[in-house]
Amino acid sequence: QVRLVESGGGLVQPGGSLRLSCVASGVIFRLNAVGWYRQAPGKGREWVASIRSDGNTSYRDSVKGRFSISRDNAKNTVYLQMNSLTPEDAAFYYCNVYINSIDYWGQGTQVTVSS
């Protein structure tokens, strides 16, 4: 059974930083592409960043240069380092893995950016 658990969200001032974590059980992250998505109130879920099994990463344009996705194989954990946060980054953040035609999601972690 695949289970994803996100953590690390919270309240941060504009310009601040947070590091989100996604810990997995039932799936080996290093063998799969893992993505971070976010959903703000009243908006659809949008892709933020991904890391492939070969370690290649990709980002949506609005977070390039500010966010960094990484993976710790020993801990089976994927991270999203978020710097220079703006109010537009406020949302619930979810990690995702797609295996055998099934999308798996965690419960999400909330990021609030406010002064």
C-alpha cells in the first residue's frame, strides 16, 4: 500500500523560506518520478516541480530559481525547498507519485505567506 505523508508547511513572511518533506511507504521514490503540486483556495491544483528517477528535475516557470526539489534515497523522502516566498505561493502542497496508472497523493501541508 502506497502512503505519502507531507510535512513542513506553516506560516512564513514574504521573502521567507520553508522546506517541505514527503515521506513514502509502499513505494521506492528513487525508482519513480515524484511531483509536488499545490492548490490555493478557489483554484485548481497545479504542478510545481518534479524529480525523475534519474534525478533530473523540472519546475513551473513561476518558481524557477526559488524552489528546489531533491530526494534522499536513504530516507525515501522528497523535499521541496522554497525560498523567496510570496503570497502567490500560499496553498496546500501535495506530493504525488504515479504508479501503474494510479495517482497517489498525500494529505497535503499548508503554506501560508503573510506579514
